Amino acid sequence: MAKNITNPEKDFARWYQDVIREAELADSAPVRGCMVIRPYGYSIWENIKASLDASFKKTGHKNAYFPLFIPESFIKREAQHVEGFAPELAIVTQAGGKKLEEPLVVRPTSETIINHMFSKWINSYRDLPMLLNQWANVVRWEMRPRAFLRTTEFLWQEGHTAHANEEEAREETLRMLNVYANFAVNVAAIPVIPGRKTEREKFAGAVDSYTIEAMMGNGWALQSGTSHYLGTNFAKVFDTMYLDSNNEQQFVHQTSWGVSTRLVGAVIMAHGDENGLRLPPKLAPVQVVIVPIARDDSARAEVMTVVERIRDNLEIEGVRVEVDSREGMSPGFKFNYWEVRGVPLRLEIGPRDLEEGHVMASQRNRPGRDSKFTIPLDSLVESIPGILDRIQNEMFEEAARKRDSRTYTVENLDDFREAIVNKPGFYDVWWDGNTEDEARLQQNTKATVRCIPLEQPEGSGKCFMTGRETNTRVILARAY
RNA sequence: CGGGGCGUGGCGCAGUUCGGUAGCGCACCUGCUUUGGGAGCAGGGGGUCGCCGGUUCAAAUCCGGCCGCCCCGACCA
């Protein structure tokens, strides 16, 4: 059992904070709710960024940057938008030593300022679609911050697109949701359920919101990415119009979509175990750590020659590798050090291995003795990429198994009330409720409708809350 | 904002009841010995005890006020 890390079975929230501290992912800042992302945590975010950014570019988007400050009046133009965001705005009223004519909002999201600019840049149907993305920080003064999951300031990307008609915009909305789902599954090794948000849960200002919902280690849900069809809601209040081929003015149809540093939290909570972090190789800042073992100087020299050659060859293969040659620390200490940090693969190389012609390897994702195996020295370098792939796959399979084994169903609210406490997880139920039913559900159980999965089964049944016959199933869960 | 808890070297805590020279573990520094699952010994550095005020010969400790943090809830990427 790892020192300084609470058992996740006993206290999951505490475990989460312990892992963040011990793995040196982040530290709290002097301002409440704000977080310093430390180098190791930040490099996980950089890997997330690099992967998504490539996908955005592949789907035709270009990066741009819009300002941090937004005139307060912009936020107020779209009724739903202002209602949703007003309570959590940080507003600058004074600057340059005097009171400002108009207060400036520190952006909570950029739909408004982007529409302001789009309305200048878009004139003709030939300007469409306009496909932009920005990597930025935003500020939302939430009541209950949690590291990575809900910080006052957070880093994210927000895509903003404008299209000639509803069909194209809706297609874009789902295309980007799919980009997120693919990232979650193939890169973060986290299974997700893509679905539509209910009226109650959708983005302030959207016509429809879509989400990917992931399950964390305690059975709670985490909304891990969202994609919105905004319709013409913002276009109408910002006059974002174009001239169509019939010489008629039309409003653009828009989308916005985003993922944030919350994804780092998702990776921690979906994969971590009682010994700390476990990182999927595709996101791990260090994919392979080599711990050289030597009793004396002459052994060390011999071992290091081999270790350095292996490191250089792995680097040529594109593997992110680090040699832990720190002196005065025992091998056992180093093993634990890198395990807490979730490094997927460890190689131990000492005089004994050189004699026997192999190295000892340990896969972080496997428990106990199963984690250790040997790799022949002469085929070491070429076998590593395959092992990393194997770890990546095993981690996804394990997360999927865990998720599936904690996905249940119930027939009525009373059963659910008990079930969600005794067996936290996803509840896949028939649903025909309205917004009031959702509110009642949350009051009674603290759970919410996470999404209406895009994939719906055949047939019908009785809504677990209203008893009405329906052909819609939804996922219920407690959520972060 | 409601309910609970807590502020004492970097981290975790004891000391507060009953006022009397600020302590322990980990971490850190130096040296020697160690190194295949969180090394040992010796020496050493670091704290105006959250802040302000009061009582007192004397306050981490008693009194008054303030501030902050954490956890649980309402809100949310």
C-alpha cells in the first residue's frame, strides 16, 4: 500500500486529492478555487492538447485567439446565456486607476465575442462554413471548486463554427462529439457514452447539447466533453448574417464545443488505483522509466553504458523514456516514486540482468506479481512499442469492464433511491419525464439524467418515474 | 449561502482542558556506510503558533473581533 495515499474504497474524494499531491500534478493557489498546474500535470494536458489539436485540424478547423475581456453588455444579449452565466461571472469594474465606463466580464466562454467578430467577417455564403477553435483560459466563479474537475479558472479549447443551414451545423455538432468520443476511447482509454442532454442540463444558449459521459472510479459520472448546436440564437442577437445565393440575408447556424483540463481529472479518476496514478501510454509524459541498479562504481559504469544505449534507441523509436539515475536513493524508493506517477512501463536493469541477458519489466496497469516479466536484452527496443500498445488496450478494457459491471437498471424511483446509494453507478432506465421530474429526481436522489444516449435500443417500456410508456432510455448517475 | 471540521517549520500532527524557555514524525542539508520493493547512523538548518485587539509579570494556551482553508449540500466544463 502506498504511503500517504488514502484507500480509494474508503474515501474517494480524499484519495483523489492525495494522488494529485503525491504525483505532483497540481497544487492549490492563494486564491480560492484556483490551481497551479505543476509540470507533470501540465505535460499530461499538453499531450491531450496535441492529440485533439491534430484532430481539429484534420476536420478543417483553424486556431485563433479572442480576448479575455468581454464587454458586459455582450453577455446580456442572449437571454438564456445571461441567465445561465450571470451568477458565476468575474467582472472587472476598475482598471488603469479609474472606474470603467462599461464593466468587463472575464470570459466564462466566448460565444458572444466570437459572434461579434463573426458578424464582421461573414458576409456571403462563400464565407461559410467558418470553422475556428481557440485554446484559452476561462473563469467561472463556481461555488464548489475541485482540483481539475471544477476550478475557478480553467484551461480548455472552445470550437466555434458558423454554417449556412441547420443540417450542416447539426452535422458538425455530432462530428465534433465524435472526435471527443474517439479521443476518450483511443487516447485516454476511457469508455464514454455519447448522448444528448436534457432541457434541464443543456448549455445556456444552445438549442441542443451533446455530451460524452464517463464513469469515475467511485461510480459517479463525469461530463467529459460537450458539443452544442446553437441554432441561430446567438446569430440573431449579434446579427451574424450572410447573403445566400438568392441574394437574401440569412442567419448563420452555429455550433460550439469544448473540453477542458477536467479531462486530466477524468484520467486520474477513471484509471487511478490505491497506489496512485495510472496513465495510458498515449498520454503519459514518461512512457518508460529505466531504473538502473548498481552496487558500486564499476557496476554502475557497466550498467549505465547499457542503459544509455537503450534510452537512445528508444528515443529514436519515438518512445518517451526517462532514466532515473539519481544517486543515494534505493531502487525500492524509485519504483514507488514512478508508480505513484503512473508511468506505464518500468525497466529495472542491474548487473544480474546483464549477466542473464534480459531486463526486468513491470507494467503499471497490472496488479501485484502479474505486473512483472522479463524481456530479452537483444529484442528489447523493438518490443517496447508493442508492449505500450498492449498496456493502452488493457487499460481501456479494464475501464470498460469496470463501467459495464457498474451499469444497472431499475424499474421505479423507490428502488433507485436505495440503489444509487448502495451501488453507485450508471442506471440505464426508461424515461419519459419532463424538467420538473428531473428536478424531483435530483432532490430525491442527488442523481441526474446524464444523457439520452445516441444509441437507443428497440422496443419500449414504462418510464421509471412517471410510469408512462416510452421508447427512450437515459443514463442516470450522480455526477461531479 | 446552510451544516460540520480545521488554522502550530515544506507536509502530517501533538501541545490549548489547567498560561510559565515550541515539540514529534516525514521531508530538507552535511558526512560516512548502503543500493534487486519506500536504507542506517551521526551531525545540522528552518516556525513572531492565521490576523487584530484585550487580560496578565508572562499568552500557541484565557476573552473579544476578524480572516482563511477543507469536507458535505445547492450551482457547474
